[in-house]
Amino acid sequence: MTLYSPIDWTFDLLPEHHKYLTFLKKVFRHEFRKSWFRRLSTPLLEKKDLISKSMIWSDFIFNEWEFDLNQDPSLWNLRAYLENNICEEIQPVYYYYMHQLYKKHDNWIKAYEVIWADIIWENDPILDAIQIYVTYTVLNKVGLKDKFTISLNSIWVEKEKIKYREELISYYENKKHILSENSLKLLELDPMHILSSMEEDEIILNNNAPSISAKFLKKDSKAHYLKFKEYLDILKIPYKEDHKLVWDKPYQTNSVWQFKSLDWRVISNWARYNALSKNIWETKEIPATWFSVDTNILINLLLENNIKLKNKDRIDLFFVQLWDEAKAVVLPLSLLAREAWINTVVSLWTPSMKEQMLKANRVWSRYVVMVWIMEARNGIFQVRDMEAWTQTEIKKEELIPYIIDKIGKENLDFYSPERDLIIEQK
């Protein structure tokens, strides 16, 4: 750790990490678009009174103003949905969110880079199944098939939770000597949270705890849960039921589910939050369902499973030069090469030729053009084939056609994002 290290609960996203993060975002975006999800971005900060009404606990305070950092995009998205009258559109609406958020864990805070999705204004369990299907499909497509498990449960509505909590208190009453200090506190606050304990003795204890879905679900809740599982079966998505799976948000209802790696790291959490709207300013429930993916864990899984990504930044042409006269020739020529769709890098700094060649080699350049003062003046360049390790003299005006012929027109980089902005006028 140095004097200039980031704050403990934040992190840097380095280029290698971004390569995988960009890849995951592209795959998720593709699946989202196929299922009608649209991207929504909300402010990093929200007013503290919105947070307190929603019963999300936070201690972020900035100067005399009270703001909260983004801890729960579903709350942010629901606020945007209501405030911008999106409820007047055809329902339900599908959103996805890709950004950092910050979660409070007891007395510390952690930053996450997440992929998040919400479906708002519909209580049909088929939408829960769709949420699972999106992530299940992505994980299989990126090479993690059979590297994860899916667990699900039903925590249902508040009146059913009340009786279940009473049953749990009774169950733990004569087992307090086994419970940790933290679980003893939870027993008074909400015994459902003891079920997610990772203490070895409590894991064994919780395996035999009462199940809410087996005993406490009423008619409507039970039918909803059965339909949810039926849709997963139709989609051929493997899952296991886990009565210990609960969430810590008081507004969450109905189905909950979770993706875990085989070594128990949580890849993704999901749940319904039908009761959230009544916790802020709405008089009625607005049914909604969400899921989030921890991209950091997902990237680590890709690396651990030796899943390699194609290098889309391969350099076909690398210019090295010495002295200002050579720079004046190389710079416009490199721009022409890029306009000809050749992936081109130009070294415009002034270290030694050896250092520039090491750089060209490090980025796996296919061809390197070397320009000294004499080459700049006579217009004849030295072109090195870095794979065949041969060197050829090429005239300046023949350089670009020569490189295109060598790498092949089919391998030119014809990607141009600005083309997406152009609509042909009839």
C-alpha cells in the first residue's frame, strides 16, 4: 500500500480487467436486447430521505446536504420510473443498469461493478423465470457451463413471514448456546437472517430449520411459487430449492434466487420487491423483480477457468521513428493507414529505436515500419515482418497497399461506431 492507494472500499479497473468486463457487458447487452430490456442510468447520488423511506440503511452524508451513494439500483430505477411517468407506457418495462454501486456491510462499505436488471409493473412469475434465463444463458455462453449452481426459495408476503419468524424464534430458543453473538442479535431483530449464517455450527443447525415454502405459504403464494418452478422446468434450467435462502431487504417478497460458483462464491442475487413502492410515496404495491451480477467474481471465474478472449486490438502496423523530420512524415502517413482500416499505432515519442521496437514486439505488432532521417528524406522505408522476421524496403506511396495485400482485405478493421448514428435519407 502506498500513500496514493485508493480508499479501502474502492478499487481500480485495470486494462486487463476492463477487457473481460467489456466482454461481459457486450454478452449481457445482447441477451438483454433479445428480451426487450433497455438501458437506464440514474444519478450516483440520491436524496437521503428517499433512502430512509425505503428502509435501506446508510450513513453517507456530504456537508450540509444529505445524500446517499448508489447502494440499490432497484430503488433508483423505481424512483426514475415513477418520477418520469414511465408508468404511462405499455407495461411491464424492462431495464438494465451497468455501473458501480456501493453497499454497506455493518461498519464498512464496498464498491461493486455490477450488471443489474429490473422488470417493473407485473407480478407474473414467468418474469422471474426470464430473469434467471438471461443469466443462465450468458454464463453458459461465456464458457462457465457446469461451473455454477442455482438455488431458489420463497419468502413470500409479510403476513406469511410474521408466522414464519415466530416459528424460527421457537426453533432457536433452546439452541441459543450454539448461536454466535451476531446471530443472537439477529434473533431479536429478524431470525430469518440467521439462516444465511456461514458459521459451521449454525450451518448444520439451519439445515434442520423450518421451511417457509413447505408450511407457511398461503394459496396465492404457493400457486405463484409452483408456477415459477414450472416455467424454469419448461426452460430446462436446473435448480435446487434451499429454505435457507433469504434476503435482508424488508420490502422483498415472493421468489428469491441465487447463482453460486462451485466453491460458493455468489455470482448473482435476485428477488421480487413488490413492497418497495409502498415504502416510499406510493399508496399501492408496484410489482417488480430484479437481479444483479457481481462482475468481479464472474471475471475471476473466467480467469480461473483459463477462458481466453480474442485480442481485438491486434496491431497490424506499427510505426517507429527517430527525430522530428521523421515524425513529420510518419504522423500523416499513420492517419492515412487508419483511414484505410489498418489497425495502426505510431510511436511519436523520442526514446531509442530499441525501446520502440520492444514496445512494438510487446503489443504483438504484425508489421513494423522504421523511419530515420534518411528514410524520411528519400521516401523508402524499412518494413519488418515480425512473424517471418524478414525485412523489406518499400516506397512511401506503396506502403499502405503493400500492408493491405499482406494482411488481406478480409482482415481489415471495418468497424466504425459512428455508422450507427447515420440513418439513410430516402
